[in-house]
Amino acid sequence: MQSWPAALLVQRRRGTTFKALRIAAAAWPVLALAAGQALAQQPPPETCTAISDEGLPPALAGWASRSPVTAAADVSGVGAAQLPVGRSIAAKLRPTRDVVFPVLPAQPGGSVSHSGLFELPITEAGDYQISLGGGAWIDVVSGESSIQSSRHGPGPACSSVRKTVTFPLQPGRYVVTITGAGDPELVLMASHAAP
């Protein structure tokens, strides 16, 4: 693609007058202004007047019934910090400085953030989503490596589910690391991902 001055020279060589090009150049701001006004007249996206977890998709059916779980500070304690598939937990996180991660997290968070480790037992292969009720980073670890996520996005509109991240998992036990949370308490849930 040619730059604007180069295009002018090519047009001049082809016999196009500069007057026609100046008229076209002058029309762009007017057209852009008209387009901006048309967009401004469109209604704004729907905003939530209240947060409600009624009508969540089937994959999040267990979101409302939470069990309290204290996050592990290292891999040796994840057996007591279970993240069961299909039920949410009200997790009590630890100061990030107190957590020893099995693999360096992609986003470890700052010195005043909260983090924790959880064990995720998987019995059948498939895509699993981990949903959070607040801002934090999610990593799933197997052995000494992180599993690459296959999808991520926001939770359902106007619900307390803030984000979901999907991972392709095989049967086995995984360590879920939560990092960079601003609050020491966080709702999270593992479930079969919606197709």
C-alpha cells in the first residue's frame, strides 16, 4: 500500500487533477463526523441494574452453593484444598509472598495481592472451565508445566461470575494456581465447559 504523498504523485501522473484530490481529502472529515454522529445515536449496550445468578448456564449450576476452602501455600498442602468439579468454593487466599508455586505463574501479582493453590481431580478427559467471582489469574499445572488454556472470556452478563478460562484436561490430578487477587476471598468453580 502506498503512502498518501506517493498516491498523489501516481494520480498526478495519470492525469488526475489536484483539485479533485483536494475535494476528496476535504470530504473525509465531514464523512467521519457524520459516521460518528450516527454511531452516537445508537442505544448504549445494556447495563446491569442488579447482579443475579438466576438463570446461569447448566455448567454453572453449582455456582450458588459454596463450601469454604483455605488455599494451600505449597504443593504439599493441596490435598486439603480441593476444587471439586461441579461445585463452587468460597476460597480463602493467602498473601502472595507466602505462596510457593510449583511453576512460576504467568502473572504472579504484586506484593499486596493474594494467591493460593488448589487440587483439581479430573476423572474423564475433556474441556473444563474454571470460573472466578473476582479479578485474578488462573493457571493449571501438571507436574512441572502449565497447561495452555483453550478459551477465556467474561462470565454471563449481569452475574457474579467475573471470568472463565477453559483448559483441555486428561484424567489426573492438577494444581490450580490463583494469583494476583486483590481480595483475600474469592469464589471459584471448576466445571465441564459448555460446548
